[in-house]
Amino acid sequence: MQSICTALLAALLSAPGFAQTGPDYSIHLTAKTDDGVPSDEASTEFGCTEQIYAVLTLTGLPRRRHDLEAVWRDPHGKDREHTKYPFTVRYDQERIWVWLKLHRSTESSLVQFVDPSAGMEGFVGEWRVTFHLDGELIGEQLFNVIC
């Protein structure tokens, strides 16, 4: 009897209208903030001096502890920043952000008044930020740094 009930439950859950949905992830990038919180206004181009936020919205995750990793890779394929963030899901939807702020070399500080991109040349081009949740790749976003 138990196997018949289990088969019936599995059939009901796979029927139209009872589709099981797994977690959903969305990523957007922005440099804009509203009262210190990254905006929903997405962008893919950023200036050399902007603080770039990668905003991850997670929906439908199990309510438990998770480990998030974000890796920022520069146009030359070098990992520039690596963030590890353990968190506990408490709500149906969680919003988490990480950021990247580029810094020019100290040798170019005096020249920046004449040439704002001085010391930032290695940062110009297409970047990639990837997200791993509990060790699994869940998404990436490409963006451009321009000076």
C-alpha cells in the first residue's frame, strides 16, 4: 500500500500545475546605490573609479546554511578578488551583494590629475564575475571597465 501511495504522490507532483521548481538565481551589476543599498538599475559598463556591485537574488533555497563564493576575473584572466560568504536562508527570497573597487598603483597617483586612467590601464576591458553556491556554479556576469 505504501508503494502505491508513493507512486500516486510522485504522479501528482509531476502533473501539470504541480511542477516542482528548484532554486532560481538572478544576477545584475550596478554602480548605483539607494541609501547605501545597491540599486536594481543594471549596467554592464563601468568607469575605472566606480564601485561595482554584483547583486545576486536567490529564490526557493532550502532554509539552512549555505556558502556563497564570488570570483572577479580581469580582462587578462587573472582572479582579482575572491569573496567567501557563509549565510543562512531565512526567507523565500534572499538578496546578497558583493563589490569590486579598483585601485590604481601608488606610483601613478600624481599623474592621475593629468590622465584619469593612469595606473588603471590593466583594468580596462571585459571582466567576469562568477558565483558558486555550495560549491556549484550558479551564474556569471560579464561587464566592461572603461576609462
